[in-house]
Amino acid sequence: MRKIVILTLFDKPIQQLLNFSIIKNAITKKIVEIKIINFRDYSKDKHKKVDDYQYGGGPGMVLTLQPIVDAIKKNKTKNMEVILLSPQGNTYDQKMANKFAKSKKNLMLVCGHYEGFDARIINFVDHVISIGDYVLTGGELPACIVVDSIVRLLDSCIAKKSLLNESFSKKLLDYDCYTKPKNFYGYKVPKVLLSGNHKLIEEFRKKNRLKKTKQLRPDLLRK
């Protein structure tokens, strides 16, 4: 069973976001164990303070190292990698998700807040990841995104066949899918999908994936 630890100042929102659908089923089936820890509990400040003004001046409060580092050291196991969630990290993608899912190592995700981390935190983590070129209030949503993208790839979580042609597999978007009714306000399901000819359907879907990727995400093909 894979284990994932999330360090955060806001544990309740994460618990709510992870308590549904595929992730909930994976936890129930003991495919994954997810532990959410509030690193404020590790603060040695008498008021449980976890942030302070930054040296050199400037707006915003910076997270202090002591509570986070102590939480990392207390909860990190021998077979575990620590991931810092930050807009300054490497951009997260499906390739990374596959890599973490296939790895036998457990994971710890560290969520930031306020003005960010004391830069020296880099000495206590293994990876720095960003989910995109934009800034969020904190690392809680990115943590849930990373967890969701990894858990669904774990063995026995989702049927392997369902993962084969998903978007970004083989650097292509997924093919168009259709269901009933066959005609909806004049928009019809492609005839080939109703033919029952599996060879033609497979060829249609391959061409459709390539066409969609060229139109919507040509950057994937350039990569």
C-alpha cells in the first residue's frame, strides 16, 4: 500500500476534497493511505505562530522553517520523497504523475501559504513542483491535484484499459466520445462508431486523437 503524507495549515479542506470518488475508493480498498498533518502542531512558539516578517523588508509574511522541518523529520519514513508545492517549481505534467505512480516510494507533499517559504526549505525536500504558471492562495489545491493524478494510476485503482488512450498518453489528447441519443439537435454521432467494425473504429479514433491534438494542443506534438 502506498502512503502519502500532506503537510498543511488547512487540513479540513483537503480532507473534504479527498473524500470522494476514486480517491475515496482507493483508500477504502487500502490501495493508498493518506495522512494529513497540520504543521502548526509542530510550532515551538507559545502562540503556535508559523510565520514572521521577512528579512530585508517587503510585504507579506514568510513561513518559518522550524514547524515545517520538524514535521518533515517526524513523519518522513526511509522510503519517502518530499515534494514542495511552489509556483517556482518544475511544471507538473502527466509524465511526472506516471513517474511518481510507478515509483515504489511513498510521498510527502508540503503546502505553502502567505508570502511563501523561507528559501532554505529547499535543503529539506527532494522535489519542487508547480501545477502551472499562476499563483494560488496556498498549496492545498495543488496538493489535491497531485494526489488525484497519482492515485488514479496506482495498480487496481482504475482498469488499465481505461488509462491507455487518456489525454496526454503518447503525447496526444483523448479521442471524442459519444453516447445516446444518436441525433441531438441535429448533431449526429459519426457513422463509423455505429458500424460495429472495430478495426474502422480504432482507425477513426487514432486519427481523431491526432486531429484534436494538432488543433488544440500542437505544442504536445512539438515536444
